[in-house]
Amino acid sequence: MAGRAKSRGRRHRGETLTKVLFVLPAVVAMVALFGYPVVKNLLMSLQDYGLKTFFTGVAPFVGLKNYSTVVTDKLFSDAMVNTALFTVGSIAFQFAIGLGLALFFHKKFPLSGLLRSLLLLPWLLPLIVSSATWRSILEQDSGILNRTLMGLHLINDPVPWLNSPSVALIAVIGVNIWIGIPFNVTLLYSGLAEIPDELYEAGQLDGATGWRSFWYITWPNLRAVASVLLMLGVVYTIKVLDIILGLTGGGPANATQTLATQSYEKSFVDFRFGQGAALSNILIAISFVFAIFYLRGTRRAVDE
Amino acid sequence: MLRRTTYTVIGVLILCVMLFPVYWMLNASLQPSGNTLTAGFLPLHPTFSGYKRALDEQGGNLVTSMIIAAGTVVLSLAIATPCAYALSQFRSRWVSVGLLAILISQMIPGIVIANALYTAYERIGLLNSIPGLIVANCSSAIPFAILILRSFMLSVPPSLVEAARVDGAGLFRAFVAIVLPISKNSLITAGLFSFLFSWSDFLFALTLTTKGGVRPVTLGIYQYLGTQVQNWNAVMATAVLSAVPAIVLLIAAQKYIAAGAIGGAVK
């Protein structure tokens, strides 16, 4: 009797151990790939961590000097403004166009499903491939966009899409909008598909059709998906690097420089890792403010 | 009836506009002249010289990308699958902590990870190495795979595993013999996304390689772009070759993709 209880106890312990082994690799990976980098960045941002460090191994602590250096850099405010414009511009249009297309594809018509899945292609392409393609399209003299616009007599001179400081940011945002539309369509479409038809039938009896049914039925029921999508959009867009580096490299004259590209340049072009870390920590802090909204929006989905 | 056909026509037009850049990539890759100035809207005189150059110059990089992506799939699934099962079936107050950690992890910019990994890799000699890039790419693949697999495994009835365990199988054996086979579709979905993330990776390729030895094709394209581009047909041919996995994925697994995107993003 006692022996059986003992073996059951041992079996229970063995069981707990097996359960731990199920999650242990993932815990180790998450700590190594996320925990360590976040802590390491916090430390680096407080250190004079530069090229010399790789030879001497010495990185003296300098307090908040890296932060004050990057924040007072005259590029910082430009980068902040560019980041804000890039993020808000991208998301507003991705969302609006995505919603329009989701509503369109929500109507039942032949090939709707097939067309909707083909629409996903831009989202699945490697970002650097999209950047390269758009760069060829946007080329000032030989790009197909300028050639077409001039052929239609919509413009008289070729637009320097990527070469003019006043236009480049708009072009980069435009490309990012194109990349983000498919994801927005997919999520908003799934949100629309979950709204029960009965609501529309009931609404129709009350005279809610067209715009009224959108405002009183569709939009309120779509809000949960929309809020998650918008926060997710901010969190992803704010750190975009591939598109900007591939299209303009942050130029011309820093016109498309964002916090993310600046952080990259500080660390991997100038080898001032301390300053790069400080910039990326500012980036994390900004995403985190949005993350709080995001988590509030997704809490219900997680609880389900 | 007429109305529904009209919708289809409008849908096709929308698709043509949205996919024009993809078409243009293909078109430019087949144009005889490297200069897009003379490129027509149709490749009337197609040439494969761009592809020949792409394969000569970037063929090795394509193989490197392939190895890194395959390695990322294997490593990330091996780590994510048991964890996803645990998060879907084990009852523990740690489950919500784990899910929260995964959600927060997706908000950490890649540049933060690259900063830290660069200094660590420099010390342990993983810079310019395929294993180094595989590990770095797992940072995007693992959380996503856990979320996709978990949302599927929530629907695995616990009674199936219990039945196997009554027959004497241990927890791990029951997992391998029962849970993995039923989860096949979600494993394929998670694996395809892991492949695609890794195949598309540019940031880690850019920061964690410092010399030519290991160079994924995304970095190859970037280096083409770095110099004033003379031969767009070779660049676009490389772009087309790099787009192949996405296109294959879309054709082979289209019904899983939307579900996967939603599962990974929202749940």
C-alpha cells in the first residue's frame, strides 16, 4: 500500500519533469533571443560601447550620455517626425484601402475567394524583393511610373520619386502601403465574416441599409478586430527597416531616415553600439505605449 | 447574375492593379536590355540572360538562403511544437504568463536582437555563419509557430491522449504518436511560415554577416541595389527567383495561409 503510494508519487514527479521538458527548450530560446537582447541593450545604452570595445573588451559605463547624445542630435527630431509620418501614413491608408477591399470581397461573387488569396502575394514576398521591384518602377528617368504618367500627359517632367527630399518619404510610404494592404484585407475580411447575417436581416427590417447598416452594424462589430489590427500595424511599422534601406537607404539628405534606420546606422555603420542601443530603446518605449493598447485589445482573444 | 459578374470584373481589375509590380518584376527580368527605359509592357523578345547572370552571381546565395531557411524550420518547429502543446493542454497559471511573454516578444524590434546577438556572436564566433543566422531567424519563427500551433492544438481532445496513456504510453510518447499526426496541417502551416520568415530575412543577414562567405540572397539583392543599377534584368531575375517560395506557398497552401496569418496575429 505504502509502496504503491510511493510509486505513484514518483510517477507524479516524473510527470511534472516531462511537462517541464515540453516547455524548457522554448523558455531557453525565448530568454536567449528576447530576454537577453533586451537586457543587453539596456546595458549597452548606458555604456560607451564602440569599435574599441571589440578589441579591448572594455565598455565603461557613462550613465545617460548616449541618450542625451542621440536626442540632441539634430537628426533626431527629423527621424521622429519621419517615423511618425511613415507610421501614421502607412497605417491610415493600409487600413482604409484594406477595409474597402474587404467589404468588396465580402460580397459573394464568382472567383471572390481565389482573387482574395492571390491578393496576399505582395504580403508574402520578401520585403527586399518588393523594394527592388519598386525601385525599378520608381526610377526617375527610365522607371515605368514616370514613363506612363508622361505618356498620359499627367506630368511634364519626370518626378524624382526617390531622389528628391520632398517626395521620397511619400514614395516610401506609398510602397509600404502597398505591402500592408493584403494583411489588412485578410484580417478585416475575417472580421466581416464573423458578423452574423441575422444582424443585417434585423437591421433591414428597421430600415438600416447601405451606409446606415455599415455605421450601425458592421463598424461596431468590426471594432475589436480593427483595434488589434491598428495596434499591430503600429508595432510592426515603427520598426520597418528593409523597405527604407532598399528604396532610399534613409536618403536623400536623410529625408527618409527613421528611428529604426538611425539605430541601424549608429550600430552597424558607425559602430557606436551604445548610441544605437539608446535609439532602439526609445523605439521599444514608443512601441510599448501602443503595446498596452494592443494587449488590452487582444486580452479577450487570449482568454477565449 | 449580371451584377455578380460585374463584381468579378471589378475584382480582377483590383487584382491587376495590386499585382502590377509583381508582373513588372517578371517582365523586367525577361527584357533583353538591362535598362528599363526601353522595356515594353510585354516581354515580346524574352531573353534569359538576366537569369543566367542571376544564377551565376546569386546561385550560391540562393542555396545559402535555402539551407538557412530549412534549418530554421527544423529548429523552430522542434522548439515550438512541444511548447505549443503544453500551452494548449496543460492547466497551469503559467500558461497566461507564457502567452503574454510571446505577445510582448513580437513587439521587440529586430534591431535590438541584432545589436545584442552581434556582440555575443562576435565573442563566440557565430558571426558569418549559417548556424548563427538560423538561430537569429528563430526569433521571428518560434513565437509565431507557437501561436499558430497552439490555436490548432486547443481543439485536440484530451481524451485521445488519455486513452493512449491508459495503454501505458508516457506523456512524451503519446505526444509523438497521437498529437503530432493529428496536428500535421498546422505543423505544415507553421513550417511554411517559418521558412518564409527566414527566407525573407534581411536584417540579420545584413548585420550578422560582415564578409562575403555566408550571404543570403536578400543581402545579394541589397548589394545589387547598393551600386548604381545598370542591369535591371539581372536584379529582377534574382527578385523573381527569390519570390518563388512565396508563390509556391500561395499555390500549395492558400487555404492555410489566411488562417495562419490570423492565428499568428490575433490569437
